[in-house]
Amino acid sequence: LAFLVLAFAFFFCYVMSTGSYDYFQFVQQWPPTNCKFRKCSKPRPLQRFTIHGLWPSNYSNPSRPSNCTGLQFEARKVYPQLQSDLKISWPDVESGNDTKFWEDEWNKHGKCSEQTLNQRQYFERSHAMWTSFNITEILKNASIVPHPKKTWSYSDIVAPIKTATGRTPLLRCKLDKKTQLLHEVVF
């Protein structure tokens, strides 16, 4: 039995370090909620969903592969037009250092996808997904816009996203006193 446990542990560590995964989680964050719980660089956070990350993930293990071996982030591979696009879709709402945020996401998660996407493709695909699945616009079209005195149920938010994308998103919320605040939308 001890041998089996050791063998499984070795296999699990090997799979996680080699970047094996089954699918990607595409995560968009709502900056006002993020900034309510963390210090942000701007006094008034962006009022649109932005990319938090594109994370290779596994069905067999709820945690996602991270810190895989592979090529380190190279800013020059994120060519100028893509950098301009990412400053809109994937800004660092906390520190304001977009390039550092991209580097951190690539080095922690993106490298794990190198068998499928190289660095440039990883960022291009993320931006294209943000454009195709623009949560801000989808909710706005359903008359769901942020308001300090208006609340929506989980299903109120999921329904228009599912209708627009054909996918059922996972909503992640954060508790503020007795109110759940929408933090992330995950596909």
C-alpha cells in the first residue's frame, strides 16, 4: 500500500510539473470587487470585466497546474499591437504594472500550456476570448449594470451569459458583510 501511495504521489507530481491538463479555465474578474478586498492603483477601478487568467486545468484534480517548467515570459513576444489590446482586456487593476501581471500569469499558468499554446498564442487566445465572451456587454444587454442599490440573483446573472455564449459559467463571489459581491466569471 505504501508503494502505491508513493507511486501515485510521484505520478501526480510528474503530471503537475509537466503541465498536463484537460481544459482551460478562462477567468474574468470584476475590478470593483477585486479592489474592495485588495489595494488597487487607481481610486476608481475599471467598470468592466477584465481578464484574470487563462488557466490549464484538470478534471481529476480541482487545482490547476502551475509553475510548470518551460520558457520564461519574454515581453518582446507580446508584440506592440497585442500589448495595446491587452492593456484594455487584461490590465493589472491592483498595481497598474500590466507587463508584470502578464509575466506572473504566464510563468505561473501559461507555461503549463506550452504543448498547445506558445506565449504569443496564449495571450492572443486570451484576448480573443475576452472579445468573444465580453461579460460586461452581455450583462449590459440584459439590463444588468452595476448599481449600489440593485441586486441580482445568481440565476439572473448566469442566464444571459449562458444564452449569449452557449456555456454555463461559474460565478465566484466574495462576501462583504452580508452581501455576496460578484468577483469572477469562469468558463
